[in-house]
Amino acid sequence: MPVKKGKGLLYVLDKHSPQQMSNGQIRMECPFRENHTDGSGEMSFFLTPDINAYHCFSCRAHGSIIRLITTQFGVNYFEAVEMVRLGDYTPEKHEFELDIMWDIKPPQSFLDRGFSEETLKHFRLGVAQIEKPDGRGKTEWTIIPFFFDGELKGYQKRIDGKDRIVVNYKGFDKFHYLYNLDTSYDYVIVTEGYSDVMRLYQHGYNSTAVLGADASDWQAKEISKFENVYLAFDNDDAGRRATEILYHQIKNSPCKIKIIPYTTKDPGSCTSKKEWSRAFNSATSYMEYSMEMSMGFDDYLDMKEQVLKDLEKRKHL
């Protein structure tokens, strides 16, 4: 797996002679040397962390700093987010975006499931006092934010316990979203849920979640951009169907596809790093997986045929 880079923004940009200015901007040599016809890479490249933007006044290159340092400098997406505009968040600090405010601190229900404080802080989980579903006063909800390119696109709020309640932000479009999409790696493990991603992050692996047991065409297209794709959907009927759907969506792309044969009900339940490592290193080709499934599950071939029919219908919608 690639080594993550990052002791701070100036450290990452070091080879381009970055200078911290009094107004908070960073001035440096342009990293897009090919855009400068004289080959100089003038000190005309400015980064403004407050608004997550960069601009070169010589070659006119401009865009998101987060995008720049993940693609140009190989920095982990969430590290990039923290470097640019979120490094000063503390558990006591409130965040207010969309229509909700929460304290960024580890929810007890996730700590009880073996997630570390570092992992939960990394994904910026928190808690909020919100009205109860029955309208009788407030109670503590767990908040799981959904970020993309440094922007909050939506969230899920939940009350865990005997009577679990899960509510998604109404304006969130999950079909044009991938949880924890980090393109600075040459591989990705695709899972169903965010807790799977958190567990694999804790084990040291790069993964993304489609937030369900299906993949949209947009999600499949983004996933297929990785050099190596590992499928790790849930070990149930819906997960096996999701494996077929995504495989057949991306099988004609240049990426190499493998299926991870883990034994727990989902990756999030695999609390042993050693056990997950063994499963990851035993990843099989789709052909091997399909042969095993054909012999082990009576309805597999019928399900596979139905998936192919459903995908064909999608083309005409």
C-alpha cells in the first residue's frame, strides 16, 4: 500500500518553496511546470486555504486545493481536508452546515463496537441533541456526515439501541456519491456501508462504500478508474447480488477486479486486522468466485441471470 504523506500543508508542498504570507495565503512555485513555456514555474502560484482554492497568475491554473494535493502530491483525502480547512476542529467545536449542528466527538455506540477514537474523529462522527421522533423533547443522536471534496453533501442521524432509528438527510443523492472516495491510492475495496469503511480504515486499508446493496452507473464509473478493485459486499443474498451488479458494470474497464472471501457478516464485523489481512491476501478472480458460488448456492445462477436482465433494462431507461 502507498505511504501516506502529510506533516502539514507546507511540508507536503516543500519542494515548491512555499511561503506562508501574513494574510494566510501560501505563495509558491507552480507545480504545473509544463504550463510555463519558459520552464521557470514562477512564484506566481497562490493557495488560499480559507476558501479551499488555488490560482496561478502565470499559467492561469486554478481549482480546489484538496483536489490538488490528493492528485498531484498523493495525500490521503481526509488528511488533505484537515490540512486545508479542518485542522483546527476539536471535540468541543460545533459544526453547522446544511440544517444541523453537532459536536465532533466519538459516539459511545461506535466505541462499544470497537472503533477507535482516532477512527471516529477521522470520519468526523459526532452527536447532537435533536428532537425525538415523537416530538416529546430532545435526545442524543449520532451524526454520520457525508463529505465529498471537502463539502458536506448530506448526513445520517441515528439513535442506537433496542429501538434503533435511522434518518437520512432528505436532500442527499446517494447515487452520485461514494463514501470516503480517495483516489490517491491505486486500489479500492468496495463495501456497502460506512461502518465497513471505518473498520477497514482502522485496519489500514483504503475503501469506499456505495451506501447500499447496489451501484449506480455513476458509482460504477468512478470505481472503475482505480487500477485494482476489490469487492467486499455483505455476506448475504443482497450482498451477493450487489457483487454481480458491480462486477458486470465494470468488467469491461481496464481495472483488475477481485473478490475478497472474508467470513464475517460484513467487513465492519471483522474486528481482527490479522483475519482481514488473510482474507485480503486471498482475494480471488471473479471466475473462481463464480464457480464456487455455482457449487455452493442453488439459486446463484438464476440470480446472476436476473442481474444481467436488470442491467440490460437500465440501458434503455
